[in-house]
Amino acid sequence: MEIGVAVGRIERATLEEDLKAWRRAGIRAIECDYPPLVEQPLRVLDEWAQMFQSAGILFWSVHAPFGGSHNLAHPEERIRQRAVEYHKFVLERAKRVGARFLIVHPSSSAQRERGQGWDGLRRSLDELLPFAEDLDIVLAVENMLPEAAIGADPAELNGFLVAYFSPHLRLCFDTGHAHIAGNVYLWLESLASAVATYHLNDNDRSRDLHLPPGYGTMRWDLIAPLLQQADFPLIVEAYPWQNSTWEQFCREVRAVLTGQVVSTEMGGHQGLVRCLRCGRLMLQKEPVCGCD
């Protein structure tokens, strides 16, 4: 099982040391947000691509802009078209660093009309998909939170995507969004084979907390066997608990996904055990928690 992480920003000044830290932790792939790619000159992006290749770490995906003027389903045609053009610009930058996926978003929370949302997204993808195919980058469309106009139901979203019959248009499954919107396990049980890339994170179902796996209320014991079927790096989109090191972060993620965390059952519900002193998950193998 290969683990990747979403890091938000890549910083030019620290990338060399960051790559060393990610490699020590056994991190196989990286996702970053789009701003660093549009802020840096092309020669820097070429340099980053070479640095990732030399480190043996995949520049896996880029998180595209979303919402507001970047909404691909925007009801105002002028704004929607500008969003498409900006996504094309980001795609070209993503290609420069060797990214395989651009994570795109079907709608925004400010938009309410579902039918209009699907129509707008379809028009945008009709234009974006051929552009992505020429660059050999996959558009991975992410399932959204319930307040979004469209895309909160991963099964409905995937049904929309497969109608294009393109290997360059796939599903990005965000576990945290699905946990708030419905039943993660039931959705993933039917969709695991359709998922091209993941955003793994946890929450308490009240809001999108982006907790590491095991620190919320998700039943990882149920979904982990489905995740283990993936033949690609599992991207964890979460904030390290209490600013842990990358080594500790990845050790805990692997333990959760392989059933190596101490668990208990109370009132018919299974939960993962955390240390009363440091608050970290208690692993079945040493070091057991953050106290060690």
C-alpha cells in the first residue's frame, strides 16, 4: 500500500529538504494546490519536475481552483467560460511539473439550481476534456459537500462522468465529504473500481475538518479493505495531528488502513483508542503513541 499526501503549497526555498523528509517517511506521491504552479516561472516548474523525479516521488496531482469565478458550473456564461480558460492554464502548468491528475470540482455551494449546474458542468467538460486528453492529464472530479448544488452524491457524479467514456475523466473520492453527505462505506463499496484517486480524511460529520484517518468518526475498519484494492498511491488530504512529523503521520495512517490500531467496542459501536496523555492513536506496534 502506497501513501501520498496533499501538502497545500510547495515552497521553492524548502523543497529539497521537504523531498528528503517525504522520502524518509515513505511517502510515494504528492498533491499540491494550484497557486505555486501559477506563481513560479516555467524554469522553476521544470526544476521541480526534475527534483521530484530524482527523489523517486510522484508529483501525483494538482488541486484546481473552485468556487466563485472559478466555478465550472457557474450560471453566468461569461464567468463559466473564464473559469474554463483558467483551468486550461492550470492544466498546462500541471503538465510542466509532470502531474498526472488535476482535481476539479463540479459546482460551488453558492449555486442552488441543480439542473442548471449539471448543464454548466457539461459544457465546461465538453471543452476541457479534449484539452486534458491532449496533455495526457486526467480530470479527476471530486465529490462535494452536501451544500453544493451538484456533486455531493458520488454515485450520481460518477454516472455523469462515465457517460463521456474517457479514461481522462474520472472520479476523485473524498472520504470526508462522503462521510458528511451520507454513507461512505455503501458508496465506496459500489464505486471503488471507478475511483482514479482519493482524498482520504476524517471528520465528526459536523463539518469538513480534514482530520487524519482515525481521528474522526469514520468506520475505517469497513472501508480500509476497499481502499486496499487500489493499485495507486492513496492521497491523504489531512492536517498532521498536533504537528506530527511526516514519519509519525504516515505510520498512523498505515496502521489505520491495515487494522493495526488498538480498538474497543462500547454500546455496539467500535472505536479506535487514543492515549489519554498525548491524544494520539494507540498503535499495536511500538512506538505505541506520541508518548514513546
